[in-house]
Amino acid sequence: MLDSVKYKQVITQEIDYPGFDLHGCSVYLRREDQRHVHISGNKWHKLKYNMIYALEAGYSSLLTFGGAYSNHIVATAVAAHQAGIPSIGVIRGEELYDLVDANPSLSLAKAYGMEFKFVSREVYREKDSPEFLEELRKAYPNTYIIPEGGNNALAVKGCKEILQEGDEVYQAIATAVGTGGTMTGIVKASWEHQKVVGFSVLSGCFQEEVLKKHTDKTNYLITDAYCFGGYAKIDTSLIDFINDFKQKTGVPLDPVYTGKMLFGLREQIQKGFFAENSKILAIHTGGLQGIAGMNLFLAKKKLPQIII
Ligand SMILES: *Cc1c(COP(=O)(O)O)cnc(C)c1O
């Protein structure tokens, strides 16, 4: 259905990095990034039950939405290819039509057979409206539509499986937060004594509303203090952190999600946010395919490159 090409069970490794061990804390990283080369960790979990459902219900293609460097777009293209059905990506930005081959993410999705429909930002904003969805269903008959970011109840169900038996030994769980679907699954699967800390990668913590819709649990908080000014925004301190982390631990981080999450986690540990001797489980949700696109942008701005 959805092959994990390389690893059946992801590893969880203790991370030896300056600052992570203050106040007796220890940080363990769950390497969801290794689950599949192209189906980025949490997107694999989001697609799993959606794919099972779409195939069982007899849909003949998958359609979803995303921006120019979307991990979800790439993941969907590859997952559909594995399942042997066509995929359609509704992409934000008409200007990208001529730039597919210069865009590492879109050209990867194209190589896996994804067909694109480029729309203006205005039209893209209608992505959840019944009229626009109806129009898409007419244009692509019998297509299974997955919302932006892969988020729906089946996605949350899949994300619950990011936590495993035995994870009750951790006092805290840290994850990057975009739409909030991944964190919702993690909170639902968490134990009551645990605190789930979400690092919003965009400004604002509106994802709390998403969580409240899916769960009555309250053992979590979301901070946007480490969003670096907004979605996909970056500065040299973040680039330096990602490169230093790679050099010292061997683990690559992406600039949009996991880099910000671990940067923020380290600051919170240093500030004494966590109880003494906390064991913290951080989720590496993947996203490494986005580094190539970010590096093209950084080169244009004459900023240092991210080491892959
Ligand atoms: C999409 C994504 C997230 C955010 O997931 P949400 O469910 O949208 O909050 C986190 N990390 C990576 C690498 C992602 O690709």
C-alpha cells in the first residue's frame, strides 16, 4: 500500500549536542525522516490511511494542494506512483508553470508522474470551498481529494502511530507544527503525564483550534517564539545551527520545520522550561527534500548554503 522502502521500524537515537544536556535533560530524536527517501516522515503517516481508503473505495487518482516546495506534494506524487494511480497537484502560483524544471520539489513530483494545475494565489485560497472542490471533481472525475498538508481525520489517525509502545518513559515530546495535524495525532496518542510541545513554524498559534476540534486533552502547548518571522523565513543563525547540528551529530535538519523545532527546543532547555532530568522525545518529521530549493534561494541572496 505504502512501502517504507528502507526501514520498517524507525530508530530513536539519543542526541549529544551542546545545550541539550542542561538541567539533567536528555533529548532523543525519532528519525521519521528515514522512513522513506521521498515520502517525508509525517507525510507518510498522513497518507497511509488516506491511501488505504482511496484504493479500497475505488478512486482512480489522488488530487491535493501545495506550494512550490511542498513536502506533501512530493510525498503524494511518490505514494500515488507506488500505488499505481495518477496524481494531480494543485499548485499555488501561476508563475511556476514555466519553472517546474528549475524547482527541485516540483521536478521530483513530475518525475513521479504528477500532473500539475497551477492556480493564482486568489484561486488557491478557495481550496476548501465546496464550489472549487466541485469544479475539480468535474475536471478530474473519480479523484480522491486530500486537503492541503494532507490533513484530515485519516491523517490524524496515521499520525497517532508516530508514538510507539514504550514512549511513556518520556516526560515531554517536541514536534514542529504547520497545520497542526501531526501534533494532533501525537497529543491523542500521548500519555497524561507527558507535555507535548509544538513549535509553530509560522507566526501565530492558531493550530490550537485544530487540536481542540480533535481532542479534549490539554497536556500540550504551542509556541511561535522560534518561527523566525514566518513560514519558510530563515536567517544566518538558523543556517549556522542546522549546519553545526549536522556536523556534530550527523543528522540533517530541514530549514522550514525540524531546524526551527530543534533550535527552539535547545533554547527552552537552556531557559529551564523543562523539569530537571526530563527525557525529551523530539520528532524528526523529515522535510529534507526542501533543502535543495532553499539552497537555490540562499545562493541568490548570497547567504551560506545548508549542508545536506
Ligand atoms: C508538513 C510538515 C510538518 C508539519 O505538519 P503539520 O501536520 O502540517 O503540522 C512538520 N515537519 C515536516 C518536515 C513537514 O513536512
